[in-house]
Amino acid sequence: PPQQGLMVAPIVANLGPLENLTLTPNPDEVAEIFTLPLAHLLREENQGYTHFRTAGRYSYTLPVFLNGPHKVWGLTAIITELTLELLVPERY
């Protein structure tokens, strides 16, 4: 079950060229790292929503971002959607 009472603090930063980064994620938590350009996230064909059901009815809808075999969903998609609303309100 999800833990309650946790606080998540997303941080938006320019880390420079991605080629210069050495990332060492925790393999117990991260299977793969991938990046998505802002322009990709803003294309409508890469945006969608997932509907979750409770007792046979829709109970809530969450955003999802598509990228080939990858899907950005859950809390990451919620944070991404809120970030796009702040960064480019005229386009998202």
C-alpha cells in the first residue's frame, strides 16, 4: 500500500548537456533512465489520461505521457503535468 504522510518536493533544474551527466540510480527503485524533450511532452499525441475504477465505476483520472515503449504515469506524470502548466501555460 502507498505510504501516507510523505512529502515530495519536485525540483526543476538545468543540468547542462545530458551527455556530461553520470547518473547512478538505486537499482532497487529505478529500472531505466530516459529523457523527454519539452517539445515531445507538449505534443497532444504524446499526452493521455488513465482512468482508474473502483467497484466498476471510474473513480479518478490521472495524466500519462507516452514515449515509445515508455509511459510516464503516476506521481511522476502528475508532477510533469503541473510543471508544464507552470512553464508553458499558453501551450499546455
